[in-house]
Amino acid sequence: MDFRKSIDGLVAIVEGELEGKLYHEIGRFEKSIGICHKCEQHHVLTLSDRNFICIACAKQQNRDLSAKKV
């Protein structure tokens, strides 16, 4: 079953690259929450902080959507 998931993952990567999409793999413990997707400024957020304003560029962002875009 794990082999099949690996093949499916590779096929998805290749298909995406052929369509001009960008694939970026993030490590399991890589921090992506609390980073501004506009200027990449790092912020310290608690679990209850759902929205934040970047201290560097003043952009208001949703924590989860910003992590998705980084």
C-alpha cells in the first residue's frame, strides 16, 4: 500500500510540473505557521491566534491561509 501511495505522489508531482505548477515539499517539522506570505517575517503566535497583522509590512492575514501560501 505504501508503494502505491509513493507512485501516486510522484505522478501528481510530474503532472503538476507539466502543467506549470510549482511543487514545494516542506519537512515534517518545518515551521510554516506565523510566517508572513508577503514579506516572510516570522511571528510568534499562540494556538488561539487565528489572524495576525504583520509587524514588518502591516498586512492582515489568516494564520492558516498564510501558512498554506508560504
